[in-house]
Amino acid sequence: MKLPEPSAKNILSALASKSLLAESAAKELVESLENQKDVNWNLVLTKQFESEQGGHDETGA
Amino acid sequence: MKLELEAFRGVSRSFSIKFDTKQNLTVLYGENGSGKTTISDAFEFVIDGTAGSLEEKSLDGKAKLGQLVNARRTKADLSVSLTVRNKSRSATLSGAKVQHAGELDYQLKVLSRKNITRLVEEKPAERFRRIQDFVSIPVLDREEAALNELVLSEKRNLEAQSKLITQARDILADLFSEHADKAKYGDHQGQWQKDILSDSAETIAENFRILQDLNQEITRLRDDFKPLAESYPAIKKARGAVDREVASLTKLIADSSGNLAKAFETLQQAQGFLKVSDADTCPVCDTEIGHDSLVQKVDQKLETLKAVTDQSQKTKSAQEALQNALTAQKTLQESFFAIISRLNTVHQAAVDSKQWTLPALVPSIVSIASADELSEEWFNELKAEAPQLKPLSETVEKEHAAIQIRKNLQTEIRQAIKRIKDATDDAKRIEFIIKRGESIKSVLHDERIRHANETLEAISGDFAKLYSTIHEGEKIESIKLYLHPTKKASAQFDGSLFGKEDASPVAYLSESHLDTLGLCLFLALEKREHPEKTILFLDDAIASVDEAHMERLYQLLLDEASHFHHVIISSHYQPLRFKFRWGILTQKKVEFLELGRWTLDRGLALQKGPNSEVKFLRHYLEQGEHASAIANTAGLILEHIFDFLTGIYQCRLPRNPGAEQRWTLDHYKGGLKGEKHLLSSLRCEHLNEEGNMIKSVDLEPLVEAVFTRLQVRNAIGCHFKDLAGYFDEIGEASALGNATLALVEALCDENDTLPDRRKDGCSWHNRGETVTRRLYPLLKPE
């Protein structure tokens, strides 16, 4: 079963409301989930860490 | 939809069965052992390539697919094909594998009673496993697991970083404890570290180099001291040797006369001549000489002259040795002077750096200006002053060691501090990944659970609705299926039953209730995933349902069947057969198929209606030769007719039909006669094509005519041949046959088909567009 439509929306919304991932990273993540691609969580979280440490979003958001 | 079987399980001869998919539901009735499960297995074999019901049986280790082959046939004979809407798929066995050909657009779901029971009764985790395809989002499951793995791995990593920090801190504490001046620093390890690290690496390196140079020159001075010391007496000794050898040579020369060299040469020539000549006369002056004494004298002279030569050589050697000793000393002196010069320079540099309080160098070292000044006297002066160099040497060594320690300390402290910083930075990143990873995991988890519970809620709502349709008014307030909030992959069944909250249906409901519950759950689940592409096969799935609930259950199944491409229900339940066979329950969108008795020779077969036998009866009656065939065929037709009549009027028949699970003609007779007003009210109207009644036939006399001759069938047609020959067999058989035909002609239409429809709501009538037979009454008269 693919990612149901409300799930993508719900995940994006939860990630944004809890400020867990930058918007662009969250979109990228949901896109991976929708396309059944493996997520490199280490990379996603390390980028997010660096982004928060550096005070800017390296992904361009 | 057509299923064709060859050499599959109980199918010894080719068998095919057509399902009318214009109807939503097919009821496939068959007594135990008639082949219902064989048909369900064939569906599974041809669509999924499995051994169907054999899959969950042990078979004592034998290959399951191989066991699908009919006992009298070979593996190569086996084939199953299914045709649905002009598309076919077939399956054969090749070795131990299934070979498929063709694809269908439909999936098959088979539900047996065993699976229903499991769905309800098994543990929540197992139950979840069965329903997870319907409720889970695999990509979220997978990513949640991946994230969880990362978080666990990072937690281990964090622990390792924490250990590294502790180890580095221990190292710093140990260094402080071992090297710090406690009087100065007390417990202030930080200040000590700060002070240690305050010297720049360049300063330490420079100081270290100065002291290392100084130390090196002192060492070299010490090393070269002895060779130089030894050179002075060696020179003295060589001079003495030269003097002695010269004196000896002088003396030898004085003892010799004349030109020594010339004499020596002459004597040597004389000695040569005398060796080859034995004359006693001198070859020059002819003086008489004694040869032997001359030889002796020449030898003596030569011996004397050789000693001079040898001494001369010794003298020369002694002079060379002296020269060599002088040269070596010169080299040593130059080298020693270079050391002294370097020592002076390095010492001055050390003094100038003001890093240390260094003892001064001795005067003999400071005052020397060139290598030529390194005389024995100077050396003796240095030798006398040498002890004064010891404090300098000790100071340099001590300071050198101290600076080496400081250098090492700095390195170790810097490394430890760097390790702490790196590990702390890493720990910060890891803590972020753990915390954020867990938060994101929680988002995925919540979404997964939300989706699953939403799905389950929808399913629960659906199956609870289905269930309450069957068990209306039984105080089963609610039954729900939901995911356990904390246990992963655990599907819980709870409900409000009989006024009790959180009751487990398994504990409170009867077996038949659990069966219907499981069936409702199964239907609710299967409706989620493309039901229009699904063929459902309920294989004896509702055997335990009592008659009281059956009508509602089948009404429910009929309603639900419209969601699916087709639903097939197989059953061996006699009341069900009656209700569907004769349209008591419903005839709307239902096809009824009945399997005949299975035999080893014939294999599976469909039960045929009376029309298939009537033409034979007519034929046998025309021949008038075979009493047994007439009686037997009449018996089969009567079984169908009486089965029909007792079925539609719900006559009471024995609960236990007997060993063969089939009612006999006597049972049917008892059933029909047991209804007080039934036989007398049976009437069949014959209508023309315009729908006008041609005649009305009372059936009672015709039925009674048959009843009076039933024993003939027993006597001639089948079981009791003891009476054979005691009466007019062909006459009696023909009478039975004619009575049977009369009943058939009164009751059945032109195709000898029974009036088993009741669409008009007032009578039982024949199938087809034109109604030519109407049987009354519609209901059994009370």
C-alpha cells in the first residue's frame, strides 16, 4: 500500500507544527515516502542539526 | 465463470462446473465428502498456485502439491483451468512446481471455518498479522523501524562518547595528580592546565632545542675527552721509540766500515759466485784462497750488514708511527676545539635566553682561541677544571628532562582536551539526532496508528453493523477491533456485551456467534481492497450457525455479495439446501448448485434435477423390458419431486436421515403425509402461452398413486432384491413409472422442470419468461 493521501498531509503538518524538520526537508521526506524510497535518516537529521546550529536552512527553505 | 478440473484430488474423470456470475452468490451444496473443498482447493491452485486446504496440514513431510494428484491418475494428468469473462488461467504440475498459463483480472480469497475461528480466537499479534495487509502502511512501518534502528545505534554511540569524555577527564586528573605542584595549585586543576598550556609550542620547542644542543655538546666533550687525553702520552711514547731506534742505528753504522751499501752489494755477488763455483783460487788476483773459509767470511760480513738495514727500517717505522700519532692528535684537537667553540656558543645562547640559571663554563674552555692551543698543559688544566663542569651538565640534564616532560604534558593535555571537545561536540549532535529522531518516529508512529485505527474503526463499524444484522436484539452493544496503544502489531478485540464494558467476545460469545463475528470481520476486511476484483469462496465457513440465525446470515451474505465479483458459499447443511434449493429463503441473485455423491470411479459430479431422468423413464417405459431401470429411474425422479415438495412446504423430516445422510422416499412420504392439510390442497394450474389457464390438476390422487407403489421401487429398483420373481415385476414397475410420469406431467413444465420460483408472490411457478405452471398453495396450510 502506498502512502495514503491524508497521511502525507498529516505528516507534513505534524513535522511543521513541532518544528522537527525544515519545510524543504519535510517535503523531501514525504516525497521519499510517497515514492517508496528508503530515507537516509542519518543524513536528514545531520543536515537538520547543522542547519539549526548554523542558524540557516542549507536546503534553501 | 467456469472451473475445469482434471485428475485433481477426488476428480478421477474430467469435471467442470459453471458459476453464473450474473447472480451475485452461488450456493454450492454437497454432503460431506462430495468435493466442496476440492473445488475450493482447485480455485486456490489455479489462481495462487498453492495446495489450498492442504497447506496447513502436516502430510507427514510429503510434498503438498504432489498430494493434489488424483490417486488413480498421474501428475502429468493434473490440470485446473478457470475462465472468467473470456480470460483463462490454467495450472499444471511440473516436477514439484506449479506451472501457470494466462492471467485473470481477479483475486481469490478463500475462507474456511478454521480460518474464521482463528481470526477471532487467536492472540492479538497473530490476529494483527492476518489483518495487517489491510491496516498497515508498509513504508511507514519500514521507515519507523529504520529510524528506531538509527536512534538505538546513536544511543550506543552516545554512550561511547560519554565513556571517551570520562576517560579523557580521568587522564587530565591523573596528569594533574602526578605532575602538578600541589603547594601552588592545590585542587585547581584548571589553572594548572592553563599554565601548562600557556607556553607556546614555539617557545617550548626553542628552549628544548637550546638545552638539547647544550646537552649534546657536553656529551660530545665528554666523549672526546678520553681520546684526546690518551693522545698526549701516545705522542710521548712514539717520540721515545724514535729516539731509541735512531740510537741503535747510529751504533750499528759506527761499527761497520766503508761504503756499506757498495760492500753489501759486492758481498752478495761474491756469495752468488761462490755458490756456483768450488775453485780455491780468486778469479781476480789468482791468489790461493780457501774456498770454504771464504764462503764463511762472506756470509759473516753479509749478516752484519743486514742488521744495519733492519735497524734502519725499524727507525723509519718508529718515525712514521710518531708522525701518525701527531696527525691523529691534530685531528682530535681540531674536533675538540670545534666542540668547545660550539659549547661556548650554545652556552651563551642559553644564558642569553634567561630561562635558566646555568653554571658558567670553566676558564680553560672559555679562553681557548684555536685548536693549536690545545697543548698537553692546556689539557691538564681542563682535566683539573673538569669537575667544575658537572653542575652545568646536571642542570642541563635536569632542565632538559623537565622541558621534555612539560612538552609531553602539553601534548597529553591538549589531546585529552581535544578528545573531550570532539566527544562533546559529537554528543551534542548525537543527542539532537536521538531526540529529533524519536520525535519524528513518534510522528510516523502516530500517523501509522491513526491510519490503522481509522481503518479498523471503519472495519469495526462495518463488521459490527454486519454482525448486528444477524444478531439483532441480542444485547451486544458494540464490538470493536483496534490496535493496542503500546504493544506493536497487536489487534485487540473488545466490546460492550450484555451490559459489560471491555468484554472479550471470545469469552462471552458462543461458537456460532464467534463464527459469524469472524465472517463479518472477514467480509468487512475484504471489502476494503478492490472487492469488485475479488472472488470470495466461503468453504463450509458457517457450519455452526443455527437455523434461527441462518436466514438473516444468508440475507446478509446475499447483500454483501453484490460488492464482490462473485461469492461462492459451500455447505453441507441440509436446512440450507432446502431453503436455497427450493427458493424458500430467497431466489434473488442466487445460484444453487448441488454436488452429487462422490465415488471413486466417477469422482465429482453435479446433482441433476428430474428433467435429466424423465426422458430415460419415458424411454424405459416405451421399451417395457427393464423393470429395474424403470423402478430405479422412477425412484430418482420421485426423490427430486418429494424433496422439492417437502422443501418448499418445510415438512418435518427425521433429524437424522440415516447412515448415508440422505432421506429415503419413505421419509419424504412421512414428511408429506405428516402435514394434515397439505396433500389435499396441492393443485397445479397449466397455462398456455398467453397466460390463460388450460386446466387445473389436483395432485393428491397422483401423489397417493405413487405412494401406494413405493415398495416396488425398493423391491425392484434397488435395495431389496429378495422379492424379485415373486410378482409381475415389469407390470408393477411400469405402474410405478406411469404414476411417476403422471405426477411429473401434472407438476412440471414442458421441459420437465419443477416450478421452483415464486416471483408472483402467490404461487410456485416454473422458470423462464413464460409461466405455464402454477403450483398452489404458496405456503403450507396451517
